[in-house]
Amino acid sequence: MLNNKTGSLDTNILLRLVLNDIPEQTVIIKGLFEQTDVFHLADIVIFEMVFILDKYYECSREDICKSIRTIIRHNQINCNRRLFELTLPLYLEHSKLSIVDCALTQYAVLNKSTPLYTFDKELAKQCSDVVIIPE
């Protein structure tokens, strides 16, 4: 079949893996993991996964974070671990903030580019390194 040393994964693959809702596809995915050393994962895949688990599957934030942690901590997955390890606790703590808002604050911290300027009053109220720009 395949014999790749590296590859990339899309959101559907990860959803099938964590949900195991289509068992025949999960078997194929596990075989792919056996034949590939490292998978590179774009940040957008994690954001899309959170959105789908929340809006389509109506998973709790706790369950979503557990699924994302399982993915980002997998030894065959190369991703922006540091960003998501910092983002997930904020996402759990601040139910009014989206995963993207939480990640933006941590991206600014990681890149030593704080404060994060915004017109979003809710974001500014919830996070310390965010500054609201008055209108």
C-alpha cells in the first residue's frame, strides 16, 4: 500500500479517529499511522475540528479539549503543540470566547507581541494581554 515517511492530515481523518463513528475508516486510518512516521498538522485543522465538534456534534468543551489533547500529544503528529497547550485551558475557562480568540491571545504571547489590540470588548474583558481600542 503506502510507505510514506511523512504526510499531512485533514480534519476528516482526525474526526474519524477521535469519534470512531465510521469504523471501517478508522481501520484504514490506523493502517496509515502504521505506515507513516510523521504527520504534519496545520493549525487550521485543529480550529476546524473544534468548530465541528462543538457545532455539529454538540460536544462539551471538556470533551473537545480531551480530543484535541489526544491529537496534539500523539508522537507521530507534528503540530503547533505549544500554542494549543496554552490555548486549551483558556478555551475551557472562558465559555464566551471562541477557540480562535483564545489562540490569538496566546499567539501574541508566544511571539512576544502583546498586547493584542481589538474592538472585541468581551475578549478584552476576559484576557489580560488584550487591549480594547476605543471607537
